[in-house]
Amino acid sequence: MEQNAGSLSTTSIAIAAINLRKTVHDASGDLTILHELNFTVPTGQTLAIVGASGSGKSTLLSLLAGLDLPSSGSVQIDGADIYALDEDGRAAMRKAKLGFVFQGFQLLGHLTALENVMLPLELRADPAARTKAVSMLERVGLASRLFHYPRFLSGGEQQRVALARAFVTEPPLLFADEPTGSLDAVTGAAIMELMFSLNRERGSTLVLVTHDTKLAEQCARVLTISAGTLTML
């Protein structure tokens, strides 16, 4: 394992996890979900985090994205410790640098496909939000579905909207948590082909959580986690 992540040059490192630990408290006492993890993700790499349900992979993804607080250790993005920032600072970092694709799509039901994709651009006050959103939806094959609400879209179409929303800001980092888990095998394969294609076009760093080993094998590197410990790098 990469036990000296903190001493590595960060010039080509997108993400560094340094002695990252997560412990929660419940009625039975302390439960350690993640044990002092150390690894780095080079800029532009595609990394799959695999493991059984309950192994800690989704918790790890949340920590890498600054969505949860570690019990100890740190995460560096582009050499900066994201947990040295307050909550507002981490939110600003995510808005500037991260894109997300979720298993459950997480689209806003009261917004059309176009409005869902425009939203992150509008939050940045991008004057070209509509033009960019239309172009991205066309890129994912939804030119005819711009004004449909999520409830009128199939699962595969909803995930395409989610992909368009994640990529439209051209984030340097993309996180995906079981992005095909809610889809059938054929639709899931098409979505992943599209995700990897978009990622190659933009040269972003992709960190993907999945239990699907075939999907993981499409990434340049696979990290396996078991009971909160890295078993393979």
C-alpha cells in the first residue's frame, strides 16, 4: 500500500487519501468503517473502488468528495487538504472541481431534463447555461427529450440526464457511486460506455464505486476494499 501518500509530489496527483479513518458510534459502541487508508489517484486516471455491500466503499467515496467528515486523516485534492476548509469552503470546492453521478439519478422532479442540466451552470452564473446544457443533452442522445420531466423518462434516459449534468461543467474530477445499479444489464452497459467516452473526451479523473467486476475492469486501476481495509491496489 502507498503508506507515504503525504510526502508524494502533488503536481500530478488529483486525489490523495492520507491515514483516512472513519469510525461511527452506536448503542453497541464504536464501529470502524474505514481503517487508515493511504492511496493516491493520478490526474486523468480512471479508478474503480470495488467491494461487497457494507465494505465501506461508498463511505470512502463520500470522504473523498468532502461530503462526510473523517474521524482522522485527510484528503487532498490538487494538493490542498479539503478538511482544512469549513463546510462552505468544501461546498465551493465541489462546485468548482467535482461532478457526481449517482445510482438513484438524483434528478429534481419539478425540473425538465434541460433545467436539471442547466442548474449547476446557473449556480455558477454561467451566461451560456442553456446553450451548454442543450449541447450536452444532444451529446448523450436526448435532443428530443429536453422538455420532459424525469417521471416521463426511462431509467436509462434519467441516467443520461444525470451524466449530462455531471459533465456539463467540465469538472476535473468525476465521482460515480454505483451508476448502473438501478439499470438493467444492457442499459447499464450503454451508460458506462457513454461515461467512459465523455471522460476520455474531457480528460477528467474518474473515481467509480461499483460491485460489478466487469465494469471495474474497464478502469485503468482497481482498488479493492474489504471490511474497511484496502486489500489490493
